[in-house]
Amino acid sequence: MAISKEQIIHWITSYAAVVHENKELLTQLDAEIGDADHGASMDRGFQAVAQKLPTVAEQDIGAIFKSVGMTLVSTVGGASGPLYGTLFMQMSMKAAGLQELSLAEFAAAFDTGVKGVVMRGKANPGEKTMIDSLMPAVDALNAAATNGASIATALHDAERSAYKGMLDTIPLIARKGRASYLGERAIGHQDPGATSSYLLVKTAAETLTDA
């Protein structure tokens, strides 16, 4: 049981479509506590990724992840490009040379990617950022891999954990980024980065689970 390279490409292209569909939602969430550019920036970046993917489709998964990361860094402004770019570039190192990923390999790659985001953004759980969605997803993936769960079970566990993490940002005071300037006024607003991160995990659960 493994995740194929074709499924990885399907995940990323599907996420590009999901970001496009949710561009206005992400922009609205960011308008409440940030620069109101998260939706447009993410959409621009992942549309560029979707256009680039066919040129690297014959390469290994690590090279595909690296291409995604580099494209995001070069096309997305603000914090989103460097952070999402780091996620995929760190994942690429764990997937270098591989044509498919076991659950343990995917979990390890995702774990490494999220740790890269933590290092780049200097954020911790509970600070109202994308980490609040990503970290619970990583924990769920690692637990499922350790327990010998199926890929489908692992990814659905990760999706539920990321969803809860996203909702848990609503009552938080923001500690990072533009939202941190609002202090208590950020309370009651869902974090846009946690939302786009949840959508990434949700799309993974929908596209990688027929392995």
C-alpha cells in the first residue's frame, strides 16, 4: 500500500483548484485580521504551480515537491510564499528519488515540512497561525503510521485533526504576523493560514486515499 507519484500530482493540482474556489473566503478571513491578500496570493501561487507541474511530472516525487516549493517562493508575496514554499521544499528532501511513498514515508516528509515551516515562521501551536492546523495533522499522521493504520484512515484522522486545529484558532489572540497587531481584536476570527492549511490536508484525504 503506497501513495503513487500520480496521486501526489493529483493532490497538488486538486489543491490548486480548491484554493481557486476558496479564494474569496481566504481573502475575507484575511481582511478581518490581516492584509486581505491571502486568497489572491495563494491562488496566484498555486495556479503557477499547476502550470509548472506537467514539466516535472516524469521526475521523482522529491523533484516534484521541490518544483512546487520553488514556484511558490518565486510567485507568492507576503508570508504565504516562503512558508508554503518551505513546506514543500523540506518535504522534497525526504522524498528525493522516490516514485511512491508509504504512509510512514509520507508522514515523515510532511513532518519534516511542517518543522521547516515552524523554523521559518518562528511560530508555535496556539499562536493563531497555519501551524495550528498543520501540527495536529502531523501528530495524527505519525500516530496512524506507528499504529499500522491504512493510508485512508491516517489521512482522514489528519483531516479531522487539522479541522479542529483550524477552528481552535478562532478564540486565540494572534502572536505572529499582521494579525498580532490587533491584540484582543483578533479574537473571534478564524486564521486564514490555518484555513488554507486545513484545505491542503483535506484535499490530501480526498486524493491520496485510494492507495
